[in-house]
Amino acid sequence: MIDDSSTDPSPTDKERTEPVADRDHEAVLSFRYATDRRARHIAGALAPEVGDLDESRSAATVDRGTDRDDVVRVRIVADDLVALRAGIRSWSRLVAVAEDVTRERP
């Protein structure tokens, strides 16, 4: 169970990355959660990975949805389709792990 009294794990303005440079290809993955609290936890779990997975052919950002508090968005940009596909697969796996780790247990 996630402790509500803990500090907010969502990325601060300082932790949020600036929009990545425009590249030839882009994908935006949006994930909606039951509560904004859950979205904060997922975004917080993903934030440290932003700089670690970037490579010369692709980059990514993670942020909360601007229209809805219960949404996490992952924007992936790449120079070519192979790098874009690899980025989508990597970030999809990271989101799945973050969801599993932050899931409330019975």
C-alpha cells in the first residue's frame, strides 16, 4: 500500500525536462489512471529514467497531462523509425513496471 503521508513523488519543475529537440519521428504515449495521485506516483517513478535512456538517435520526456491530472504522457522523438520503435517499447515496459510497483496490494 502506498503511504499518503510521504512526500509527493511527482517531478518538480526542475526535474521536468525541457521539450526534446524536434526530430524526424515522434510518438506520444498517454496513460490515464483512476486517480491523480496514482498518476503522480507513476510520473515520479518514470522521471529518473528520462536522461538515462536517451541516446544519440532518440530522446523522451515525461509529464503530467495538461488537461487532466490523472494522465501521464511520454513523448518520444527519434531520428529514424527503428529508434522510435525501440523507444516506444522501452518506455512501454518502464510504464508497466512503474504501474506494477506502485499498485496497491490487498
